[in-house]
Amino acid sequence: MRALITGGAGFIGYHLAKDLLDHHYEITLVDNFERGVKDSSLEELEKNDKVTLLSLDLQDSSSFEKIKGEYDYIYHLAAIIGVQNVLNKPDEVLRNNMLLLFNTIDFAKKQTQLKRFVFASTSEVYGGTLQYFHMEIPTPESTPLTLTPLEHPRTSYMLSKIYGEAVMNQSRLPFTIIRPHNFYGPRMGMSHVIPELLRKAWFDEGKGKLEVFSPTHKRTFCYISDAVEMIRMLAESSKSLGQAYNVGNQEPEIAMGALAEIILKTVEKPYEVQNMENTSGSPERRCPNMEKTKECIGFTPKISLEEGVKKTFEWYKENIFSGVERGAK
């Protein structure tokens, strides 16, 4: 089997590649390295003779001419993301994310043996429904999708993904849509709650206190090895054709203050959790209903939150906190 991963140098793409290699795939990773990082982990992955790594900007349709061969699976993870991009150039987020998708779809339609095109959407597609209507939590995939105000820059990323889901449904390709929910693990960069809390605790940035914003807000988290296994299994399943699936964990649903306590226990620091104000725009709860995904692939998560946080901390302590290198954003 051959798989193409766009955005392959990023957090999800890298770990998905490792999972696919374990299942005897040949892989082509494509990234423009605007956010993805060619660190020692990616360099080690590239040494595998079943891995091809290409530095290309897929917003330029001619870049696809450099991607050779036929593919059984295409995982479209590439997207313009990041808070600064969304706030400072939301028009480019919309335009470029659609360019990336349309160009990849055009490439996919030229494939003669394509079994599945996997489009990475986002849990943020539920944001408008949560803001304006009563939304069931845990949230099922059947939830009607509603937009947040169009004048808000942050709507741009969510809108690009809702539009992307609509495009996939009309693409005439064999597709599956995934809606990731709070993945975490090694090599995810620093702009996420778990590595951020680990950094604050490890370096005692609060002078004996660990500051936690939105302390009562609740989330569920999914360790990255569980996440990419679910993604691969959904891609390979005949049942998932033409469907959208939540990918994440339905439990445990944990408050950010309680997560901070797990962080402190993991790094073995006797600090006090200091509750701070709520972050603007942060929903009080976010939790996916995983019944549809479980029914499709029968997957049960293997890594508990405590074990996952420990694995994540060990990687960050060795690779980031020591000053050796930085992970993919």
C-alpha cells in the first residue's frame, strides 16, 4: 500500500506516518515547512527506505508534478493554522486552505487506484452550534453545523473546514472526514495546553504556583498514538466511506484545574495550582461522542491520560526543555 500525507512534517502527519510504517505502507510526506519542523525525529523517519519526504508548497498546483506514482490512500492534513494567522490574515487562511484542498482533490482524481481520501476537518466545526444553540455533549457527528459571526477573524479557519467538508461530499471521490478533538503527545509544539503547563511547571515560571486559565472548563484528550491508529483504521474501513467521524476520547472529561494537578504530579513539583480568569472564546465544555467511530472500527483507546502526560513529559524534557530542539508546531 502507498499513502500520501500532506502536511506530513506536522504533529499529526509525523505520527500517522510512523503508524503507517508499522503497517507496511510506503509513504510520501509533503510539507512546505512553514510550521512543520525537520527535526531529528523527522530526519530519523526519513532514513527509512519506505519514506519519501518532499518540501513543496501545495498551494501551487504545479508542485504536484513532483509527486510521483500512484497512491492507495491520501491523507490531507495540510492547512494554514495558528492563532496569529487566523487573527492577522483570515482572508489568506480561507483562500489558501481551499487552494490546498482543491489542488489535492485534482491530484486525487488522477489516481487510478485510490481507495480513500481522508480530509482532516476540526472539532471547531461545532463552535457555532455551541455558541448559539443547545448542543448535545458529548457531541455526535450528526450535530447541525452553524457558523460563528462572519466578521470575526477566527471564523475563517472553522469556515474553511466546513466548506472543505461540503466540497468533499460533492467531490465524487471515495472520502472519509475526520474531526480531531484535542490530540496531544510528543512533538506537538508549545502552543497547546499540555506542553504549556508542563513547561510552566518544569521551569517554575509561577514561582511556586502553576497558573491555569479557564480552570473549570472541561476537555477530553486523546494521546497521539491512539489518534493516528483510529485515523488509519477509519481510512481502511469500508463502513466509513462518505462519512464524517469524531476522532478523540469521550472520557475522562477533565477540568483544566484537575489537569494541572496531573501535570504537577507528573513533573514531581509540589506547587499550588493558581486559578486564573477564563480565556475569551474558550467553550466551557468540549467532548466528542465516540459511539459512531467505535461502532465503525471497534477501537478502544490504549493510553490513559496519566500515562500519556507522562510519555509527553519525558519527550519534552529530553528534546525541548533541555534546549536541544523544538517540536513541530
